[in-house]
Amino acid sequence: MAAHGTIFGAMLEEFDVAARILSLEPGIWKILTTPKRQIIVSCPIQMDDGRIEVFTGYRVQYNITLGPGKGGIRYHPDVSLDEVSALAAWMTWKCAVAHVPFGGAKGGVICDPNKMSRRELEALTRRYVAEIIDAIGPEKDVPAPDVNTNAQVMAWVMDTYSMHVGHTTTSVVTGKPVELGGSLGRREATGRGVMIATRESAAHLGLDMKRATVAVQGFGNVGSISAQLIAQLGSKIVAIADWKGGVYNAKGLDIEKLLEYAPAHEHSVAGFPGGDPISNEDLFKMEVDFLIPAALENQITMKNAPGIRAKAVIEGANGPTTPEAHEHLHKRGVFVVPDILANSGGVTASYFEWVQDRYGYFWTESEVNDRLEAKMVQAFNAVSGMAKKYNIDMRTAAYVVAIDRVATVTRMRGMYA
Ligand code: GLU
């Protein structure tokens, strides 16, 4: 088990608080804090210049009690077994909070996709999938996009698996292009879920979305769509910062223009002419109603949490707030909607995609969005109801909901041996 101080350790700290509230028995406690399966693979790839590079990849199936493992594949230089294990655990709790019949898994490859050609990325994806092929499948473990992976990468995952088993198997992976078994609305679903969580929080706190101000960290799939959909509710997105720089406009940024600008400028908002530059540090200090971290983990720490002046933090990213920083924010009365609830729209729509693939019958975009709306509101109400019942913060409440659901099924299924 990873020591505290690691990302997995942060997950365990969050888990422990909720498990104590539930008086979880020691045996179930042990099962739920241990990854079921951790796979490490080496992926040798011939690069475009002829040299051979070996990339390390991981797939962790943290818990598969409720159903097949589910979770994205991340390509990033900072990927580690510790990080992937924590992300797989968070997927377990996320699927349980979202009430979809999946366990939790996650994959990652240590690489810098910004420095790789399309051919190299395809070769790496196919080799990685070939290395973990026995562990994945529609009934076993179903990957999806995550940081630096997209629908095209999922198409390669699906094709590699299908070539291996000898027939087209769309339901092995979600987040695919719509033309080959993807679901309408899936690409926008995480951001749509963040928008719903923000809107529900506003109602909970008595804030008006039409007058709300919002700062967003990250302008990838989650940050950009969250900003777009929240702006459509009439709120002002006053600041966005990403890996390269940030932009600020007190009157509200033109998100539609930013959505055109970023892809043409290294996928960054830096240098956008419709506002003034702002640093990542200053974004966290802004007096806004909602702060939405939608980049990577460990962004809100004790270094910057005391300076946060937002009324609410909606976690679009996985693990953006350290446990100490979370406690600090909670004590100061900042309303924090945790990752496993706030960003669960993505996996909920992944569930819809998996269902449609297995059914061979596809829904309209409004059917997907309506079902996503219903699931997100149900999840939000289950968590806020639990927070009220025990007088606890939303993160602890989300863990209580999740752990209770997984523990109940673990007890029902009993021990195999
Ligand atoms: N990578 C996304 C997440 O962290 C989606 C996972 C999925 O759809 O399986 O929730």
C-alpha cells in the first residue's frame, strides 16, 4: 500500500474519513483500500527517426465488484503507478456515486504526446493495448479517454482489440468517434456534468447562475466545455488559465472565440486578444462565485488554498485538491463539490455508450443529454442528502455514498474462498 503523502495516500485519507463514519468493518476496509490488479508493461516503439524507444504503461483495475473496470487512459510524462492506482480508485468511487454498473480502473503511459507524431502515437497506442489485451474487454475492463487521449486514440484501441479477437467489438472502449460506435454527447459529457454540478450548487447556495462569476483552470476537453456550457447559462467566465498562460476579462470572456483560438495556438488560451494576461496563481486568488480546477491533480494545496476567495470549488479534474487544502477550504465555508461527483458526467455518458454498443441501437443527442441530466441531478441529491444527514462536507458524503454501495455488494457476494 502506498504511503501517505502520495496521490494514492491522498485517496486513502479521503476514504478513511468516510469509512469511519460508516463504521466499516476491518475486512471490507482492507478489500476496498487494496487495488485488485496492477499491470505494468513495456512498449517498444520504432520512432520516426528510426531509433527504438521503450515506453512504460500501466493499467490498474482497482475494484470490479460492481461490474467491469472502467476508466480512462492518460498519456503524460508524469504518469506513475501511484497516480494510476489513485485514479483507478477514484473511478471506483465515481462509478458508485454515479450509480452505473462499473468498477474502477485506469491506464496510463509515460510519454509526452506533444513531442510525438501521429504515427508514433498510433504505434504506442496499439502496442500498449496489445500488452494489456488479456485484461480488457466489454465484460472485463472498458477504457476511455483521459488527459491527452481522444476519440482517435479510442478508435485505435477498438481496432487493435477487434483485430486480436477477430471481430469488431465496439463496446471494449468508450469515447470513440460517433461513426464507429461512439455516443452522441459523450465528448461534451464531462463538461456538461460539471455545468450541472455548478448549477445545482448555485441552487443549493442560493446563487443566481445569470449573475455568477467563474474562473476555470484548464482548457482541455473538460475545462473548455464546462466554460462554454456555463457561459450559456448566462454566467461570466472571467478567467481561464492553462499550462501555457491565462486570460482575464472582468466583463466575461468570449468562450466561443476562445474555442476557435486555442486549437490554433498549441491548445492554449495564452495570448488571446479578448482579455488581459493572468497567471495560474492569480486565477486561484480571484473573488469569484465558482472556481473550477479542470487540469491535473494536486493544484489546490496549502500553498494557495488560504488565498482562495471563491464561494465554491467544482472539481472538474481528478484529485485537484489535497486533503489538507480541502479541510482548510471546508473550515472556511467554501463549498467543494468533489471530483467523484462533479466530473462523473463523463463516465455516465460512457456507460450510455457501452449500453448503446451492446444494444446496437443508438440514441439521439437529446436522449443522451436528458438521461445525463437526470443521473447527475440524482447523484448530486444523493450526495447533498448524505451531507445533510451526517452534517459532513460534500467530499466525505460522496465517499459515504460510494463506499456504502460497494461494501453492500461486497457483503452480498461474500468471499469466494
Ligand atoms: N477519464 C474520465 C474520468 O476520469 C472518463 C472515464 C470513462 O469514461 O471511463 O472520469
